Amino acid sequence: MDGDAFNPECPTRLVLDRIGDKWSVLVVLSLRKGPRRFTELRDMIGGVTPKVLTQTLRAMAADGLLTRHVFAEVPPRVEYELTPLGQSLQAPIRAITDWAEQHVNEVMAARESALTG
Amino acid sequence: MDGDAFNPECPTRLVLDRIGDKWSVLVVLSLRKGPRRFTELRDMIGGVTPKVLTQTLRAMAADGLLTRHVFAEVPPRVEYELTPLGQSLQAPIRAITDWAEQHVNEVMAARESALTG
DNA sequence: GTAACCAGTATCCGATGGATACCTTCGGTC
DNA sequence: GACCGAAGGTATCCATCGGATACTGGTTAC
């Protein structure tokens, strides 16, 4: 069953590569409370550049994880919103982020002692 | 609580960046049944090159996720094994891979129709 | 003497990520 | 009527990283 992920040709692996992307994870977290505009996302997610954010959002939209809705207004308004498929990613992503928060001290301690000794 | 992950300076974010790496995920899966040697890992994980596998294993060891044990034998033998910390990553990673397997069809269908339409 | 075994390095190259600057359209301001 | 600012991006350039391929070193088996 999970052996498939080891085969680079396997679709499961392709999906893993996409959702394993660090920006995708943060985008899903950013959209968990409803639609957000481009600049809102850019401001929420520290350190992301507009080019990379655009690439990430386009790729996620192509994968059916979110929708991109353009309002014909001035100044322009574009809203991104998770699809039900994208919503279903919340739980596993929360599992990862919860792990990170619970074990960040252990990891950082290990990383420190690896440097010094 | 989870807002921390949005700050690039936050340790939680640093941890996320590491465990979000696609090779790290596959290494954890590869080691779930016990220790493995370097070439075993290289062969299990399709598409990984020795250089990148070495980098990944070294980084994971520095973060305390696995141990590297060198046996003074000829030919050389090196075994990698998850630490308890690394073992604790199994559950969240399974959540992600299970999601990928369950929804791979939806994602691939969306990706297809994004290409054609 | 030479070939194989294992666990990596060494070297090189193209793709990717990131920083910075710029564009567009419109409405409001002076 | 020139100018500025807003939003949502592109354009351009450069550094870094990932990946492909080749090679090393010590020992033992042939």
C-alpha cells in the first residue's frame, strides 16, 4: 500500500511532492478560516516572495486544492479559497504542524549539540 | 498557537521546513520496520541520488531523528535507525501519505483538466 | 593481479528559489 | 491634467540546490 510512494513514477509520489512543499502547507493553514486575498496571504506567510506565492497558488489550483476568484473591481481583487479537497488536507497538515510544535525543543536541542560537538 | 509557523524565524517553521522535505518523509517510511543500510535506503527510495540521500540522512541525524551507526567491517557497513523522536513522526507522516493515496485520483483528475481546459 | 563490495565523494550542470524592480488600470487628489 | 496609490501580480537577475554521472579506498575473494 504505502510502498507506492517509493516509486517516483507513482501518482501518490507526485501528490506527496506537491503537498510536501513548505509553501503549500502554509497556504493551507492560511486559508483554513475562509477565503483570503493575495496580499493577505503574502503578509500572513512570512518570507514568501510574490513570484513563489503565485507559483504555489497556481499549482494548488491546478491540483484542485483551491479556487482563484477574480473580481472585476478597481483596484483588482482576487480571492483564494480552499475547495473541499483542500479542506480535507487540514487534518493531516495539522498532524504535522502539531508534531513540529510539540517536538521543536527536542529537535533544536539535537541540532545545537550536533553543531557543538 | 499555530501562527508561529508563519514566522520564518520561528523554530517551528525551521522544523516544518525540514520534515516537509520529500526525501525525509520517504526516509522515515523506509525505516519504519527497523534499521537499514545506506544502499538499502538508496534502492528502496526510487529516484534519490547518493549525494542527496547522504545530505538528507546527515541532516536528520543532526536533528535527532535517526542514528548513524558505523560497523568497522569490510566491506563497510553503516546502519541508519530511527530514534524515538523519529518514530514519533510516523503517525503524522502516515496521515499525509494516507491522504495522498486516498485523494490521488481527485488530484490527478484536476491536474489533467487544468492542462486541457 | 584484478575484480567486487559498500558507502559514500567529486564534479558539473540545469532547474529552482529568492531578491528586487517594475507594470497596469483606475479613481481620487491638487 | 499630471501625479499618486491601491492590488495583483510580472520581469529580470543571481545564488543555491538538486540531480546525473563518475570516481575513490580498503579489503577480501578469485
